[in-house]
Amino acid sequence: MINRFRSWKSFILVVGLLSLSLSLGGCGGYTPESALRDANRTNIQRLANLYTQYQFSNKFKGPADEATFREFIQGPGRESLEKMGITLTSVDDLFINERDGEPFNIRYGVPTSTRGSKEPVIFESEGKGGKRMVAFLNMVQREVDAAEYDQLWSSKPAAKPDAGDRMKLDSP
């Protein structure tokens, strides 16, 4: 019964958010395209979202390495880039963090499922003020201290999400 309630709760939330976005479409020019751009303002967000897109296009497994990920971004991911306002001439720039000017550390080969995942995949190299951003597959990005960063970076990705593991809108 609880699982059914959670499913309905999730369903109602999704329908509510969709209704809100449709109603805002007529007010102030908020469109699906502008919502997509808003969800992809930074390179860490863009890479995490492209990583998720790769997973759903490739049997729920993340890219094996950077070359595979770049090939996807320049091929099937190209349309998403254009919607985000990114041109193919700037694909190399996607892998550089705007905050510290360093390349991102990326965990490759992370699996997901049809329900999604909350695994950490994109990591700032240096960060700012002793904190580094980490992007998770559930569209969450947050600053973490060195100890948590090391724990997240070294953790093994979950082979299969638990039956009770649902995508959440809050932090992992």
C-alpha cells in the first residue's frame, strides 16, 4: 500500500509540474526550450544530463570512457546540445569546469535502470573554498567537503537500484 501511495504521489507531482509548465508557457514566454536551458546553465549540469541521456540510449549503462562519451555528444547528443544553446565547436569546453578552470573528473560505466539513479558521476577537480561540486544522475548538484568527495568518488556504483529506490527531487 505504501509503495502504491508513493507511486501515486510521484504521478501527481509529475502531472502538477507538467501542468505548471504548460500554464507558464503562456505567461512570460516560459517554454520547454527555456526550461531546458535553465536546467543546463553550467557544464556540470550539461555533462550530467548528457550522461543520463547516454545511459538511456545505451542499455542503461554509462559511457565506458571519455572518447565514447565525446563521440555520443557529437553524434546522437548533438540535438540536445543545440537545445541547450551549445555549438559543436565548444564540445571541448563542456569538459572544463567554469568555477575552477580545470577538467572534470568523470566516473565512467555507471549503470542505471528505467527508474533512474542517484549515483554521483561528474566531479569538480579543484572547486572553490575547500568545497567541490558533484553532479548526480538525478539532476542534483551539490558542494561537498574533501572527505565526502573522496567517499563519493571511490564508491562503487550500485549494480541495480533497490526496489524501494525512487528518483527524488531532493539531494541523494
